[in-house]
Amino acid sequence: MTDSMNVFDRRLVRRHRDRAAARLEGHDFLFREIAERLADRLDDVTRKFPLALDLGCHGGEIAGALRGRGGVETLVQCDLSAAMARRAAGNGCPTLAADEELLPFAPESFDLVISGLSLHWVNDLPGCLLQVRRCLKPDGLFLAAMLGGDTLYELRQALMEAELAESGGPVRASRPLPICAMPAACCNAPASPCR
């Protein structure tokens, strides 16, 4: 038995992201919206963040939203998928492919770590957050948005009703839907109870 639970096959997640990279443009509206909301949150902070990390950069949407904001001079982008990282690198920011569960950065490297819709695919979220904390400077800031417990609630209900109608009972989903609420950094909504 292992110490950590592996809900997600990270190789499969990487392959899905590699495949999605080719057609991301035109389907990245949610990533762009979340990037803009995170950048708006950063506007509320008066200090500057010269060196920042975009953890799970997708196609570079956060880089686009941060242009000229937050005192960010250098944004390092990283993504689990090499194809996504190559796509994001088109904006001129330093970019690498790296797993969010195994961050390759030295302690106290970044003034800001920002992540939009990537951390919900991590198997060991507390461990990932510890690594983020380790690579932040002592007065660093971490901003993130991720899917939480009530995300896609209506879709979950509709899928369950369809399964009941087709098979007479619910069947196990190919990937688990969130079961515990975690408010996203870009929302002002309070946490909802766990389901």
C-alpha cells in the first residue's frame, strides 16, 4: 500500500493536455476568464512581484492577463504538458514542462505563484501546496483558482439522472467529480458544505 492516494493517472492527464494543446485556441475562454479574474485580484495588492511563476500555464492565458500588472517583470510558465508549454512559450516568457507534484524550483525563488485551473488534477494537493510554499519568498503571494465541491453540480445531477434512466442505477464515472468544497481564489462565494 502506498502513502498517497492516486486518483489521477498523471501520464494520462499529460497525454490529454498534449492532445488538447493543438486545438486550445477557440476553446480557452474559461482559462482566459479565470486569468483575468486572478489578475484583477493581483491589482488589489499594492506591492510588486518581480519574479512570478504561472503553475499550469495552459496556453499562456495568465501571461496575457498580467501584461503590465502586479509589477511582474519576469513570468516563468510551467505546465505538465510539453505541448502546452510550447504553446505558451509563444508569448516570449521563459517556459518549461514540469509536474505540479514535483516542482523543480529552488527554495524562495518566486515573489508570486499563480495558478488557474490546474491544481484540481493533482493527486497530492497538500504536498503540492507545501512545494509552492517552499518556492515562494518569505513575503510571497500565492493566488489560485481551482474547481471545488459545487462546481458542475448541475452536470453531475444530469449525468446521474441519465445513468438512472439508461442503466437503472448510477455507474462509476471515468474520473471523480469534486466531493468537497474549496472556494476558488477568484470567487467571493463562501465555501459550501461537503457532499
